[in-house]
Amino acid sequence: FIVPGLIVLILTLIGAFLTALLIARERERGTLEALFVTPVRPLEIVLAKLIPYILIGMIDIVICLIATHFLFEVPMRASLLSIISASFLYLLVSLLMGLTISGFAQNQFKASQIALLASFMPALMLSGFVFDTRNIPFVVQIISQILPATHFMSLIKTLFLGGDNWALWLKECSVLMLYVVIFTVASCMSLKKRLSRFDRDMPMINKMIHWLNYLLVLVKKEFLIIFSDPANRAILFVPALLQALLYGYAGTYNVNHVDYAVLDQSKGQVSHQLLAHLDGSGIFKRTATLDNNTQIQQVIDERTALAIITIPADFEDKLNQ
């Protein structure tokens, strides 16, 4: 139950933070103004920034799915098509959210802080990963439903543990697609410029050729920036693997190593066998054997044990009834 939710957090963290610094970095370096004097449109800039990170993000998705299924042995009851398509849409939302933040932020520091507050923290606390959204206050429930992570969290858990639910898939993916449109428009608005294009009177086929040429040049530039530094190559893929492994092992509801104290008032053979099974389970560890009820409060106050087991004197008699 925990591991599918970790995919949401990893994609949020990787997606939003990969792109949140892109435009803010170019604005600080002064290269964004040089890009604005070219005939490229804002949408072309957004696509050029997006395409390399989509490819990188899809590799990260594959890493997460392999770790989830083969390492943690989480059942994948839905089809790969439904899981990967939903993950791709959410990755797209996260990347576009990061681009939007980067476009409106004036520097990298602001962009990183806004990305943390607007993407990762809400995905962690309000998406249903930590707390069931049905148990939180109504106003907070409304806020949680505004977040893209909430819709993907519900969908990915259902797909992994329940199987294909195409009605839910269509509903949640439609919401994610709406966010794709919203963030695409918002990111284009953040890059809006007032320069006329020289190809306005060109035939449509020539316009398409020019558009593809601009896009390919911009995409190539992004790939060169990404992979020019050898350290970047590891940073793009290693964190996804490490987070999948670390959070997957850390995030568990398994009960292990429970210190307990026992007050056995029965002192019979059945209670002795019960306690022997508990002690030999490897899960429970007896830290104290109590003689009377007055010692219970002392054990709790001293935090000697996390649980107190009281076996009444008529324990065996009630079992035999």
C-alpha cells in the first residue's frame, strides 16, 4: 500500500524539481533574453524544455516500476498500459508545473522554494499518502482535491492493488489532462514575448518545416546542457533509484520488534504456551513480567514496554467453555 504511493512522491519530486530551475537559471544567466530575440514562440520553448525531461522521466518511471514489482514484490494487478499511461500523464503535469514555476520566478532560489511548497509538501501531506483524505477536515479535503497528486495517488493505488478500473482511470486521467492544458497555457504565458515572426506570410508547409527546425535545435541545446556535465548524468537517474529503494524499505506498516510486558494472573499451561509463542515469534520481545496491576502504570511511564498483555485468572476456564 505504501510503495505505490511512493511512485507519486518520486515523480513529483523529480518532475517538478527537474524543470523548476530551467527558465529561472537562463534568466539569471541572461540567455533567456537571447532566446527571446529569436523567432521561436513560447510554446516551442516549452516543448523544447519539456521533451528531454520527458524521456528522462520515463526512464525513472521504469526504474520505479521494476523496483516496486521485483524488489518489493508489490502485486501489479492492472495492465502495464493503464499504469504507464497514467504515470506518463502525471509526469507531464509535474514537469509542466515546474516549468510554470520557473517561468514566473525571478531566480533559482525562489523557484526551488516555490516548487517545494507547491509540489512535494502537498503531495506528501494532502494527497492521501500519509493521511486518509476522508478523515481530514472538510475544507482541507476540498484543497486536497485541487492537487494533481491526490488524483494520481488514488488511481495508482487502485491500479496496483485492485486491477484495471477503466471508469476511475478515465475520470482521474481526464483531471490530469486538464492540468496538462492549464500548466501548458500558464507556462506559455510566463514566457510571452512581443516580437513579430518573420515567417508570418510563409506557406503552411514552410512554417511547419521552420517550426520543426526551431524545435529540434532547442531540444538539442537542452540535451547538450543536461549531459555536458558528467555529474548531471548520475543526478538524473540515481536519485530515482535511491528513493525507490530507501523509501520503499522505510515506508512500511509492518509490526516488528515490539517491546511488551505481561501480567499473567492465570499462570496456567495455556497462558505459558501463548507467551512462549509470542516470545519465539521474533516480533515481540518481553521486557518485563509483572506481579500486580499497580506495576502497569510504572512500566508505561518508564516506557519500558510499548504494550501490556494482561491474562486474567479465569483465562483457561473461559477457553474451555
